[in-house]
Amino acid sequence: MGIVLAVPAAAQAYWELAPDGHPLITTSQYSPDGVQLFVCPPGETDTGACVPQAWTQGEYRPGPTPPGTTFKVRWRDGREEQSPAWQGQVQRTALPTLSGRLYATGDAQPQAGAWTGGWGDDVSRLSLAACGTAAGTDCVPLPQISGCPVPCDTVASGTAVSSGGLAGIPTALSGRYLFALETRVPRDQRGWPIPVPALWGLSWSYDLPAPTALGSVSAPVGPLGLPSPAVIVEPVVTAPVVKLRSRALRSKGRISVGRVTCQSRCKVAVKVSGGGERAYTTTFVADSRGKAITAPARRGKLTVRVHVDGKLLANATVRAR
């Protein structure tokens, strides 16, 4: 069973967090036609200094946003509401952790990690999972400790999933990795559905498409009463991907020779040589959205070298017409 993030689009609040940690502004249950949206520069609160923006299917994703920026919505009847000042892209600075008796019939409690950025008053939602691999796949939730007899071996029918509280570790989870999951969400959650606890043993999901950290603090769960070794298993991070073209694309005086994508922010250094021109070098930052590798237009047989965070990941020939 995988880890799924999903929430009904019509049930969202106004000032939210996009999965990449940038702002997400939504119209909640109101029609976009009846709500105007404005972006206000840092320090400005007068609507006259704010720039009107268009909704895209009932939401607005500005991407990288200067700290201090605010957003304002105005209804047809003239009512206005302004967001908190944006504090910068949400960044995880410490993973969530686990404590407790981390073995079959024991218990587990998650502790929040640390974050920067966001709306300034965001909160964490914690969850617990037992996964079949150290990469966090094939996961099932942990039940509330209140639904487990002592010792926690057989879980009573109808027991709710533990969502940040003390959880039991039934023997059925022996051999799995214990994970703490933390999702940053806005404190303002008007219009969100009333949370209903999922039942242990049934299909389940994490319901917020927001910045999420996955941390683990245990080796596979040991058998009855036998603690597993106290080791930290970091989540698996996908390596940067560099894809170079065999033939460059030409547009507006530049050529595109490939693309680089990183799971988190990374520094990219590129050198393009050949084609009867001086070598061209550039550096930039890439992330999970990917970024094109471009250079001033030239023709002929080119050599492209790409370093990501100081490591050479690509060294190939690209032809440009």
C-alpha cells in the first residue's frame, strides 16, 4: 500500500502551501468569477498598489515569491481579505523523528521536525506508518494505542489510525520499518472537510498535498519484546537527472541542449564548447520542476559538460545546426 496525498479541490482554504513550498491561493467553495485576486508587494496594504491576477481553474500558483508579499481577495459585494505576509519558500531543516518502545507489542510516538518559510503561522500534521522497505514503500498505518490491549498484539475491530498520537505496534507489523511523516499545512483551514479517523487495516491516505517530510528512526521492527537496533534510516533521495539531446533545439538566438532535474534544489554548472566559438560557461539552480540547459546559438559539433553540486554527471556530444 503506497502513501497517497489527495484532498478535494473544492474544500481548500484560501492561503495554502503548494507541494513545492511556494504559495497556493484558492477560491475555496466560491466561484472564481465572483472573487478578484490581487498580489501586494512587500509593505503595501492599499489595494491600489496591488496587482490584479487571474485564476487558473480556481487557484493561483505564483511560484517563487519575495518574502513580505501579501495576497488579497475581494468579493462582488466589496468585502476584502488579506493573507499573512509570505515568509519565503517552505524548507525542511530537520526530519521528524520517533520515540518509544520500537518493537512488536511496543508503542511509538512521532516528534515534529523543523521548518522555515511559509505563512508564518503554519502547523505540522504528524502521521505514523510501518513500511515494507527503508525507502518508504508498501506502507500501512499504525493503530491508536487505545485500540490495542496490553501488550499490543491483537487490534480491536474499529480501531482508528493513529494520527500523531501514541500508536501501538501489533505483531503483524514485525519486520517493517517505522516511519514518522510530517506535513506542513496552513493554520487557516476554513472549508476543509471535518477529519474522520481512518480505521486500522482499511485503505487509507495522507490527505494534504503540501510540503511533507518522511523520516525513520528504526530498523525493521523486532519480534515480541525485542527492541530493534536504534539506527536512523534516511529517506531515499532520487539522484539528479541530466538528459542531453543528440541535436540541439534553436529558439530566439539560443540553443537548448538538454535538461536537468533535481529532487531538491541543486547547483548546476554547464560548459558548452566547440562550434568555432569560445567555450560558454554558466551556473544556475535547478529543482524538481527541472530546468532547460541553454547556451548562445552556435553551430556544429559541441561538447557539453554538466556538473551538479560539484559532480560531473554528463559529458557528451551535441550537434547544433
